[in-house]
Amino acid sequence: MGLSSNVLWHQTKKPGLMNILKTKKLYFSYCLEDILASDHLKGIAFPMVSLCDLPLSEFGAGKWAYGNYALGFSRKWGVEKGFNPVCYCLRDSEFFTNQIDNLGKAFDSGNVELIEKAIYPFSYMKFVEGPLLKKRYVNYRFYDEKEIRLVPTIEGIGDYPYFLDDINYEKYKNNNNGSSVLGTYGVPFEYTDLKYVIVESEQNRIEVQRFFQRQNVDFSHIVILTKSQILEDIVGDNHNEELPEIKIGYSKISDLAKKVGSEYFDKLKM
């Protein structure tokens, strides 16, 4: 089985999906990364758009951490736009230590240009594994995501800061109704660049189809799948059905056990 795909996937939630389809743009947003975290700093937030190139067969139940909806773009489009695979690092590796040393020397120099050049590689770095608190993972293997990322240039985001520390990141979100999006800055695409749309339900599929119809768009080349189709038909998962949860009090369980036991011994006496 292949380890990568010619489709680049962007996971999101329903409002995000519909807005992306409407505006034909993937929006840059600040993402707080712990790559430069310390005792006094939770991390640095860089502006970015994140994709991944996992084969669709790898989208098992644990691969939906960022939303139950997704858009699949052609790899050709991603390469032309400048997307690049993330560099996954081990915290104590010599490579990462050298990058930290270079950044420290740049800050010591006081030269703004050197500092910007030294911090830039960290915008494409991610630790191999670590906590993912919003999904309640104490330890999460980020390396398995095969993330492909585009970080804009300083000139490409107008007056927006190139990065934010954790405190200013929270302030930014609080001032923007919880959103970390950088206004209208983003990566444009055409519907011809889109190969797949993944939705949560059949009703969502109808909504997306009707959206394209209202736009008078030929979407015959776009495959629209539901999450359950992927899990059941492609991944080969999600077949087991659980019984509904029945809450039985302790006293009821005790009474039930006595009744079963009593009937059992009565049968033995016959």
C-alpha cells in the first residue's frame, strides 16, 4: 500500500467547508505550535494553511481530529502554490538543537533580518509527538498526519504580525470572536483544482450538490463522499454496532442476580 497520495486533504468543520467553497480560498490562520515552547512560553503561533497527503484508505476513526469534513485538492495545485511537507523533529535531536542555537545567535545579534531568517524554519517544524489537548490526547503522534503546509511570506499578509506568542495569540482570538483567521488573506483555487469533497452525512452531500448547482458549476469531476462511506467502504472500519447504553442501578443488578440465581437452583432441584 502506498504511503502518500496525489490528493492533498484539508480537514475542517461544516461552516469552514461551505465558506471555502463559496469564496474559493483556503484562509491563513494562526496556529499555536509548541515547537518553541519553554517554561515561560506555551508556544508560537505562525500563520499557515495545513493539508496532508495521506491516502484515503488511511482515514480511519482516529484521523478526524480536525473536523468531519474535508476538501481534496490535486497535488499539482499544491506544488504550484508552494506547499511543502512539514519537518518532523525529535525534541532532543542534534538537528533541532542546532536550529535553536542558530535562533539564539540571531537574537543575540539584534539584527532583525537575521532573526526573521532564523525563526522561519520553525514555521515548518513540528515535533514527532506530543499532547493534543483539544482532542484530550495526552500524547498524539503528529508524524502520522503527513502534514503539508504553506506559511505566507511577511510581505504576503499585509500588516498582520508574522508570528504571535501564546498571550498575544489568545488576545487575537478574543478580539476576533474566537477566530485565528488573518482576514481575507489565503490561498485561492478553482473548482477544477478540487477532486474530492468529504461530508458527514447524506444530507450534507445534497447540500454541497445544490451549492454547485446554484453556482452553475460543472462538478462532475468532483467525487463527494460521506465520512461513513470512507470508514466502511474504503478503510474497512466502522462495521461493529454497539448496544444502546442501559443504566442499571446497583440495587437492580443485585435483585436481578438473585432472581437468576434463584431460578437456576430451582431448576437443579427438579
